[in-house]
Amino acid sequence: MNDRSSPVTHVCSSRGRGAVVPRLAAACSVAIAVATVVLVAQQPKGASPVTDKQRKNLVELAEPWPDAAAIAKRKADAEDRALFHSSEPLEFRLEADFRTVQRDRDPTSTTVYPATLTAPGADGQPVTLQVQLRGRGILRRNPRTCDFPPLRIEFPKGDKSDLKRSLFDGIKHIKLSTHCNGGSDFEQYVVREYLAYRTYSLVTPWSLRVRLAKGTYVDATNGKTIATKPAFFIEKEEDLAKRMEGRVAVLPRTCLADHDIDVLTQAALFSFLIGHTDYSVFTLHNTFLVQAQDKKLHAVLYDFDVTGLVDPPYARPSRVLNLDSVRDRLYRGPCRPVEQLEPLLATYRSKKDAIFDLYASEPELDSNSKQQMKEYVADFFDIITDKGRTARKLVGTCNKEVW
């Protein structure tokens, strides 16, 4: 997309402009001051400056790992988030001055606005929370793309007695994916993207959990209902890291050797399945990394609206990829021979029926969307069950000099 980071591949070696910043082992074994100097010194000419988020993350990565008991507790706490205990759509009411919220379309803005969120608690009784919210994203925050942008909801920091009774206990903030524009088609795009996340979780644990919802949005200035539309909540990146006994690593420009190759390949295969090219592991565009205790990085993808599986009207592939449509598949993962891909492809083949059942059994998905999604994914399975097509699509077109 013209207004997004171009999801292009990059040369990554121990020399030249693609050198990793910083080498992960060094970043985790030296003091933060040294790590920051390394990060800044190795920035290629013209690269974006080191952000406060990166500096804060380097502090965390320089700290020793917690002991086994602490890691186990963090994992249990993250796994136990009540919000993700059910797949039933969560009905909620969100009241705010949405005209003010929607006027704030600067993608760099972090200004928050007061709101009231009401949703069933852990006991099924309504819980009302005073929260703050803001728009998020780049493409969908652009008013030319969406009338109603995706939201980030921040929960109270003071008295948390009501929060503890809610399904959001233990969560400081959360992403909410919304309907973008009016009309039943856009409601279907929400559900289709939700199912893309669910598909990801079927094939790998290195994926974010989601909870389908139905939101009623109310104008706080006059009490009138703006809309009641499908939406879904997305797990925090930090919670996934804790579930996988790791920690988030904000390290752009990493090299292939820094990664768990199977997790990276699995992410690329999933992207090939849903027609997802709007990401970059190299620049952390629609990607985040989880560092394991062995220092290996695990790439996790998110934001699946600009894909062939969802296919909203605003979705366009990056021009640099020379694709006509987001429905055109392109494998953008590491180059590996078919023999190495086969165990991962076998995982997909074993999940074929479960994936089709996921779409067929979703009551919020209309028959047209069910058929379109099934046909699109069926083509993926045709490719990976034909050795010739597998070799051409997943091996023959990759460039071994870049990733």
C-alpha cells in the first residue's frame, strides 16, 4: 500500500547495509547503555532513529531471565485470561464522543479519550468500566479508507475492583478490530479477518488469540446509538510471549540466523494460505518477535485484513511485489527445499478438515463468504498436495539472496 511500509525483502548478511542491529546474543548480555550504542551505531544511513519503545525493550532484554517458577506463573496468568475462555460472541456497549475520536486520524497520535465500556462479567452480570480509547493503525485509520477506525482500549489504573469482576481482568490495554464502514459486506470482512486469526491458531501456537464480539457504539454527547456491529478483541503481544515462555523483542533488521526457522517458515506458509503479503519480519511491519530463553526469535504475524481470504475493497498489494490482486499468492518466507517444507506442509494437510469446518460452522458468516473462503483455501491445499506446484510456488520463485 502506498501509505504503508513496503513489505519488501531485504538482503541480510554479516556485512553491508543489511547487518543485524544488534546481534541478539550481544544485546542480551551487555548493559543497556552499551546495547543502545551498538543499536545506534549500526543503523544504516537513512534508517529510522531508535525509538523509546526499542530502548525500553533493550533494557528488558538485558535483564536476566526470571526463574522457572516465575516463568510458569506468568504463563499460567496469561493462559487464564477470562476473555479468551469462550468463543461465543461477547456483546458490549461502548459509549464515547466518537465524533472527536474519529477526527483524530493522525497515525502517530496516541491521544486518548474517555469512554464507558459495559460488558458481561465473569459471572454473566454486566460490569461497567471507565476506560480510555483511541484510534489505531495506519490504513484503516485513514478517513478515506474507513469511517470507523480500529480502536485501542485502555483500562483503569486506579481502583480495579470492577475490572477484576470483568472479563478484562489482568489486561492493561487491548486492541479492538471494528467494522470500518457501514453495510453488511463490511460486517462480513470483520468476521472473515477474525477467522483468519483462528486459522493461524489451528496450525501453530505462535499466534494471537481472538474473541469475536458484537459492539453497540453510543454517542456520549446525545445518548444515541451509532451502530451495532461485529468486532473482535485481539490478545496482547506480551500475553502470547508469556504463554510461550518468552518475551517480546523489538528488534528490527534481524537476520535469518537469529530466528527459529520452522516458526518463521510456518508464518510464511500461513501467509501464503490466506494471501497475506502486507508484512515484513525485517522491519517489523505487522509482525512482532518473541525471544525464547535459547535467544532464538519467533516471528508472529497480525493484521490480516489486506489478504485474499478477507479481500475488502480497499485491499491492494504493494506495487513492489508485482501482484495484480491480494488474492494472488506469493510465498515470502525463507528458501528451503521441499524436503524441509514437507513436515510443515503435513501439519496443514492434517488441519484441512478443521479449517473448512471452522468456516462452515461460523454462524456470523453468510453463505457467500463461506463459499468464497472455502474455495480460496482449497486452492492452497491443491498446491501443497501437488509436488510440482509445491516446488514451483514455494521453492522455485524464491530468491536465496534475500528473505
